[in-house]
Amino acid sequence: MRSRCFPYFFLLWRWILSLLLCLVLSSYTAADKVPKRIVSINLCADELLLLLADPEQISALTHLSHDEGASYFQTKALNYPTTTGLAEEVLPFRPDLVIAGEWGGIQTVTLLKKLGLRVETLPLANNMQQVFSNIELMAKLTGHPERGAAIVKTMQAYLASLPAAEASAPLAAVYDPNGYTVGAESLRGQSMTLAGWHNAGELAGVRDYGALDLETMVRLQPDALIDSPYTLNTYSRAEALAQHPALRGSRLNPKMISVPSNRTICDGPWIIDTIASLQSERLKLETQRLLQ
């Protein structure tokens, strides 16, 4: 009896193994297939998607992509529908790829994955190497790795041409509402250093993100304050801190440098524009010093 059943048992296992192999190969092929209906539920994914994908690959972006203060590619984004990131808004687009951020939208991501949709996560970048990695990741996800490689190569060439900050370089502090600032382990902090500034946040012991009180600012006496207002010509007590009399006294009165918020909220190649503008402002300040 056992000897007669064995061939059938063997054939059954061969069939099961073949089926499993087909399923693995089909899922591998689906993952590698260039997506045609991409939905982004993260602002920073919006920006890199608009940079690297073919226009017809994009099905929907986040509502923030249409906001000038948030979106670097706001004009391009206006050509696409948006969602607020809810699963019921995403599903009608029948996406073959959904791109989420590292933080937020957890319930949506969980539900979409349960429904069998492919969801990829774009990490938050805190340094230039992570910016390069995100560009390369998005280029790969959209099926255009050569585009990402070309952009990264151009960025790296520019950064390699920058001189190191000198010991006599001026001191600056990122000074957003409520004295919010950054240290060396942040993208904005690294951008300051690459532009040739010394960072007051570092001198105050801020490693990544933190705040500088007025007493610390008076003690450090920065030459410049760098802000990134979301909306121009608005007033709040948090924003008014940069105009406090203690900072605007005759001994201090630091130069104000504003960087558009749509270049500081998300990472991408536009960080090069930020570094270039910060470098230009530093050179202006150093020239003024020489003429005094």
C-alpha cells in the first residue's frame, strides 16, 4: 500500500513546490515591474516623485503638494489630484505603488498593506548621505535609477568643490519660531557647515534639534540668524523672538537670512540651492567686515 501511494505523494509535493515557486516569482516580478499608478501620501515623497517619475506614472499626491509654502514643485503638483492620506481616498486610484513617509499615516499604511497593496516607505533624511539615498531609492521605485544616479553625481561634484569652513568664519544660528534651532546631526545644520558658517546651535550643545534661549544668544553673539518662515509677513509671539531688543541691541543686531520653507521642510537636490544662498550671504557679510 505504502509503495503504491509513494509516487502520488511525490508528485503532489512536486506540484506544491512548483506552485510556491510560481507565486514567489510572480511576486518578485510584480515588485520589480515599473509602476504605472503611483500614489504618494507623504509631502517629501511628493517632491521626489515629481522630480524623478514620468508624469503619467503619478496618480495622486498629498494636499500639501499644492501649498506654495510646503511644496518646492507646487506648480507641477497642481496638475495632479490630491488626497489627505486616508485609505478610502487612495483606493479609488487603484495604485500599484503607494509611497508613505517614515512617520505618520500608520493606520493608512497598515490597512493598505492588509488589502494587498504595495507600500514603500521614504525615510527622513538628517544628512547629505541620506539625501542621496532617498533620491536613489525613489529613482529605483519609479523605475528610473539612472535619473537618480545622475542627480546624486551632480550634487556630490558641487559639494566636493566647497572649501572647508575657516576658523574665522562667522557664527550663525538657525532661529525659527520659539528659538527652534539645529545642531550638526541635522540636514540644516550640515548645510550651514558646508556653506562655511560656524553653528551657534553646536556651541550651545544642540546635537540635532533643540532651542536657543535669549540668554544663550546674547552670550554667543551670532553674526546671523537663519529663519525659514512658512508664510511671509505674518506675526506671532513665537516669530517675534528674533526681533527681541536683547538681540537687536547695538552689540548684536545679527543679520537676518531667510530660506524659503519649501526648501527646508523636505530633503532633495534643492538643498544645493540652500547651501549656495547661505554661502553667498556669508561672503557678503565677510566682505562688509573687510570694508569696515
